[in-house]
Amino acid sequence: MKKIIPFKKDIIFKTNVSEITSISLEHTLHLAESNSIGGDFTVSGEYKITDTSVNVEAFSYNLPFDISMDERYLLEKANIDINDFYYEIINDNVLSVNIEVVIDGLEEKLVPEVVEEVIEEPVREEKVIEEIEPIPVDSLDRELESESEETIQTFQEEPKEVERCIEPEEKIGSLFDHMDDTVETYQSYKVYIVRDGDTLETILEKYSVTKEEIESYNDLKEIHLGDKIIIPTVHA
């Protein structure tokens, strides 16, 4: 197995660097303890201070290198060398060097296969208790009222006559809201439910009453299918 490790270092010169005329790289890399690689790079050569310079200046720099390898690698048979080396002059006084270290002959340690035992836990059946939200009393009253109205509408096809007797002091519900208290009071009434084909005239004729007699008990501006009309029958 082969592994390449990049290394980069910027070398700052005390003078201006116009051109590198010669350069070399040497190293003392070696296997160290604790599965690591250590040593130094030696970068040396000559350079010109300016483009017009005739003379050259010598340089040499030691760059330390130390890296720890993963414990899964065996380094006993590994070979360490330089895979690549290149450089660049930056800002006229910085020499940036890039070195690629190659480690060849790596071996991986054999790791015993670990067999994991999977223990299946018994599935527990959970009882789900559904919480029933209580119905507000006012909502229940509205539902009952709605059902009562639907029941009344269901039987509108068959006209019904309801006869009821009341005492003079008894208060009548919404059917008697239009009753005129100034007129003579009747003790017996019939409640007629308007059916299909009925007109005010046919109702007056059927019960032998006049329009004036029932106007005190009903709003006769308009009558519709299913309306309830109070018919006075006996004078007090």
C-alpha cells in the first residue's frame, strides 16, 4: 500500500529574491517511535537579489517534519522517499516550497472480525385509549334544536291541525308573537301548517274565518310552505 503526505512551508529571505538559480532538496526522514515518521528537509541553493545581478547568493534551510500515522498501519516494512518537489517565489522575498512525501509498503493490521449478536426485544402491544372530547352543553342544545327543525320539515308534506286549549293568562310561544292583545281573546285555537298549493283565500275558506279575524294572530304579508298559521275557533 502507498500513501502520499503533502508538506508545505514558506521560507522568508532577509534580502530580495529575484531568481532562484539552483535548488536542491535532501531529507533525513525515518521511522520513529509510536508509529510516527520524523526528520528534516534541507532546502539549499543559490539565488540572485536583482535581475541585473551578476553575483549569486547561497541559501540553506532546515525544515522539520513530524507526523503520526494511523494505528491501523504497520510501518516496519515501509519505505520513505520524496515523490515530488516544487517551489514558487512570493512577494520577492518568500520562497514557498511544496514537498510530497511518499510512504510505500504500508500494511494494515489484521483486525479480528467482531460478530455482533442481535437480541430482538419482544414487541409490546400498547393499548391506545382514545380520549373523547366532551360536547359543550350549548352545542348539544343547538344540535337538538337543529334535529327538531329537520323533524318538523320532514312532516311538512302532510298537513296537520293541532288543537290546543289555553287559559287566558297563559303565555304563548313564538307562534303568538303577532297576536294583538287589544282584540277580543279566543280560548281555542288551531295551528295550521301551510302545504303545497295553499293560498290565504283557500285557508280562510276552509276554516270559515275572515282575513281580519286571523290578522291579529298572524303576519299575513307573505305565507310560505311550512309556515304555521293560528286559526281562532271559539270566542271567549
